[in-house]
Amino acid sequence: MTSRNQIDSEQLDHLAQVFRDQLIACLEECGAGRRGLFSDYEQLSEEIARYPAWPEAARLRELAMSLQAILAQSEEQDALIEQFLDLCSIHGENDPGEPKLARAFLEKIRAEEA
């Protein structure tokens, strides 16, 4: 993995913006009912596997983990990435569903922008 010192600051900022833009689009889609943003459903149980694969969501999770690793090497964090990855770790039976989590996260992001 390349450290932040080796990555052009402009490139990192661009990747962070790409992450944010893709996150917003995926949150909107998930909030409307699509499942698979916070985890790969096809890798869970057969019952849950009825939801179609969502490659954009998988790439978003990969980008978030990569950016988190790059930032960690410089002892930095990105709150949006951290919050998203925290939501990706919620898989309990009694936890809120993905659409509900997505809508709440999107509302939080928009409230912080205002």
C-alpha cells in the first residue's frame, strides 16, 4: 500500500470526492429499497442471496477500505469513510435494515452540509 506522502494530495482529494459522490448515489438507491450496500448479500445465506449483486456497492466498500488504509499510514482519518465502514459492520438480526440505515446516513450527511 502506498502512503499518503507518496500519493499526490490532489489525487487523494480526487479519490475522496469520488468516494463521496458514489456513496451519495448508493445511499439514495439503498434508501429506496435496494439491498447490498453495506455487505455482500450473495455471500451470506441462501435466503438472503435472493438480492441481486451490486458491483458498485462492492467497489465502494473496497475504495473505502483502501482510502482508510492510506490515511491510517499517516495517522489520519476521514469521518465519512469511518462512518460508512462502521455501518458495513452491522449485520445483526435485530439491527435496522439497510434502507433505513441508508436514509438515516444520507440525512446526516446532508444536515452536515447545510
